[in-house]
Amino acid sequence: MKEAFTKFFRYIPRSTSIQLYGLSHILYILISISAVVLLCCLMHKRSEKAKDRAVKILAFLTIFVYVFDFFVQPFWAGEICVGKLPFHICTATGVLIPFVVFSKKFKFLERVITVWAVLAPLAFIFAPMNYINRAVEPYSYPIIQTFLFHALEFAWGVFMLTSGKVKLPWQTIWQPIIGLFPMALWATLGQNMYYGESMGENFLFLRTDVSGIVPHWVFIIALFLAACIAISITYTIYFVIQKMKKTKV
């Protein structure tokens, strides 16, 4: 049985892999975005009960795809992948989604997690830098699993907004921004705990600028400002869409 699992889940080496905006990458982008748009369109006029059920199903699928991967990593990687522990903003957000959905105690994090669930996986889908030029079969299990996880997380975040489960009034924009600081501390903890002084996974890109072009402190500031800009754009798009809806009414 182990041989069968290893053969099915293996990380298949090959001479070429996913190229940034190559055919395979574009296909993953189209499938991910199209699925999210289709979901929102299909659920647009459904009852609140149906929308609640969809939110819960998406939360369950997100955490299932994430946790299940740790059971099969020994078959394709030979060991548990420390880099896939929840110290990246995408994986940390994915783990928190079920808590936000199924526990009232985490309700206060709902808006923060929703905004992160939109931005973080979207950034990965359009720029999966850790998986570019890896000389691995583009349609092998590890690649499919990673894109599926991010697509499900993105779908949950977008649906929370389009279904009206979460609203983004301007006076709350500080919440996802302030939330970046404990996230950075969490990523730093994982970095030091598992990798010490070595580069390791470079959780949240806090260890160094991967390009080596600018000083580290400049890179960190630029990274934070970029996150703030992305959050501001999300709020702006939400505001414009809500305005358009009211105008139509």
C-alpha cells in the first residue's frame, strides 16, 4: 500500500515545471478565479441558510485539504514539510478560518481573516514564486494541492464579502493592518523555532529580501506598505461596489 501511495502522490521530477504566467500557471489562475466567480454567481440569490451552509462547507474543505496534506507528505516528500506549517499568512489564515466560522469566541477576527483570505491566496495564485522553475511535474499532487488550498481560501474570503456576511466600513481598515503585527511575530517564532539562523522557509519574507537588491530594513518597510496598500485597495473596491449597488436600487 505504501508503494501505491508513494506512486500516486509523488513529486514527479521533469526537465520543465511551472513557468511564471506560462501555460500551466495561466490554467491554474483561470480555474481558480473562474470557480470563485461561478460560486458567487450561483449563490447570489440563494437564501441566507444556503449561504451559511456554503460558508461552512468552504471552511471545512479549506482545513481538510490543508490537514490531509500532512498525512500524505511522507509519501511524496519523505517527511513532514516544515515549510507548510501555518507560519505563512496563507496557511495561518486557512487554519483560523474554521475557528472564525464555527466558534463565536473568534468572531472578533472575522473581518481580519476575511481580508487576509482575499489578499494572501490571491497573491500566491498570481505569483507562486516558491513553485516556479522547480523542475517538477506541474500537475502532480503537491502542486495541485497547493493551488486547491489557496483557491478554496480565496473563495471563502470573497464569498464572505459578496454574501454580506462581512462588511468593510472604512473605519475598520485599521483592523487587518494592525493584525499584520501579531502575524509577523508568529512568523518570526516559526522561523526561529524551526530554522534558527539559517534562511529556511523565510516565513512571511521576514528573514531577508529574496532579491538581495535593497537593505533588509528597507525591504521590511516596503513589504508592510505594500500590504497596507493592498488592504486599502480591497476596501476601496468594496466601497465602490456597495455604492454601485445602492445606485441601482
